[in-house]
Amino acid sequence: MPVLYRAFRGKAGNCTWFSQHALAKLLLVFNNPIARSERENMSHEPDNIFAGTQVVSLVEVRGTNNSLVHPRGAVGVVTRTPTGDQNQFLVRFPDGFEASFTREKLEVLKHFKARLGEVGRVTPCAPGSADGSQATASPTFHLESFIIYRCVIGSRAYGLDHDDSDTDQRGIYLAPADLQWSLFGAPEQFEDNATQSCYWELQKFLTMALKANPNILECLYSPMVEKVTPLGAELVAARQGFLSQMIFQTYNGYAMSQFKKIEQDIRNHGEVRWKHAMHLLRLLLTGAATLRDACVPVRVEAHRDRLLAVKRGELPWAEVDAWRKELHRDFERALAETKLPERPDYEATNRFLIKARREMATAKECS
């Protein structure tokens, strides 16, 4: 199964020079240790294209009504590779436009540059030179080098795993200054569906943590930490600053949304997605405990047998639903009793982010 990545970013520039120059800076080499060996073993095969590979279009890129969107030779990043009997690669260009190509209509950018020759090649319309051009440069962006924190969440962290359970990795990366400051901007998120891993840029992670996103808070309290830099350790040490009474609204919102989907499944299909029901109950248990203890209890081993019985569909829905209602009432009691503040510590979080950005900028100046 090919490694699949998705990169999420903010607004992009629209200039032709920027579309090529910026992408030359952003080679998305996902250096996850689990996937790395697989890629290295296949590196001798020149025609392999993974998601995240920079490619050159060998044909004109056209949109609706056959209108020209990008010329032949435009540079983009592969965001999805073919699976099964499919033969189409999905390629995203810097302006956000996406198009599908068969393999023969694409060439890997580094192979394209090697074929044409590196010396003297320029990118059109680049500022900073008399003729409106600038020599290309393509420093490699190794994600692993910028990861400040990585942990395991999911069933293995919850204490609900079995021998065949996936290992779900989550982490935070701090974008290098050149990428953060560029018009292209730093991707907010990298996802590797094959290895069940996801990495958020620091600012995105902090924003979601302040909103009491359950998945994000679980990362900061995971008992299974695989990598932590001094900056990551500083963030973990300050994790209680993200806890507030907002947890009640956020966790309740997720639980109610999940319950609505379960009701729809029962109404439309006459069945319950028991895994979803189990996670709904786990979320309510975790939310109430967090309000009481000012700490996110990721592991729920005390309720392991009963939760797994729900997941296996061994309990009648009426009994599961009664447990759900009981947990909702307990969650409300926990809100009334909590000593957590009404809001998280936005000011401290903002200071931390500014400090991290300054350290990254200083590291660049010294390099």
C-alpha cells in the first residue's frame, strides 16, 4: 500500500514565479521512522512517486470549460497516489488548484531538473534580478528534523488495545522560519494514512488545544511519548494551562454529535456502530475526570472490560444508552464541582509561541 500524505496550508500566492520558486523550497520528505525504511528500500526505483513528491506536468493543465489553468511545465505536489485499479495521481498546485494525471503525463521534479541540467536554469519572473529571473535553489525540508513532540494515542494509549491494534502516532512540528515567512506558508498538518500518523504545525496545535479539542489534549497527556525536544518538554510542562471549563462544552459537543450519528444509523439501517458508541462513552468518562482532577486521564483501563464489551456489540443498546445518560449527568456534576478556570491561559500560550518562533529565527541566523 503506498504511503499517503495530505498537506494542509493557508492562502497561497498567485504569481507564476512563486508557484515554482516556493515549491522548490518545499520538498515534502516525510521522515517518519516507520515508513522511512520502506521508502529507502524502494529508492532505487526511479519511477516511484509517493504523495508529497514534487512533480512537473508534461501537459497543459486545464480546468472547467477546458480553460488553461497552468502551462505545460507547471510544478505541483502529489497529494494522492493511485490505489487498486486506479491510475490517476492527484496533484495540487500552489494556487490550490488540483488536477488528476496519469503517470506518463508527470515527471518527478528532481529528474526533470537533472535531465535539463542544473547550471544556469532560472525560474521565470522571480524578483531580485535585472532580467526578472532568479537561479533556482531546492533545499530539502525534512519533517523529522522539525518535530518537537511525538506520542502514541488511540487504543494503545487508552489501554484498550489488542495484538492487532494500529499504532496511532501524533505529533507537533515547528516550521522553519523561511517556510513560515514565505507567501506559500507552512502546512498546518501532515497526514500519513498508511502509518496512521499526523503532525500539526505548532500554531495550529496550540489553537486547537486552547479550544479543548479532545484529540489534542490527549496528545499532551499521552503516557506513550516517543520523541520530545526541550521545546516540546516545555510545552508538556505547561499543559495544564490548556485545561478549562470549556472542556465540558467541547467534549459534550463531540459526544452529542456522535450520538446523533448513532441514532441516524439505527433509524436508517437498524444497527449501531459499536466502536463509535464505545468512544462516545470513553469521551464522557474522560471529560468528567478531567474536570474533577485537572488532568486528562488518557488510560481508561478501569472501564476496559465494559467498554470492550460495548465495542464488540455484546451489550444491548438500551443498556449502553442508559450508561450514556448516566455519564452525561455525572459530567454535569463534574462541571458544578470543578476548580478549573472558565478559560484557558491564552496569554501564556501566546508567549510560548512567540518564544518558539524567535528561537527558530535565531537558529536560522546562526546557521
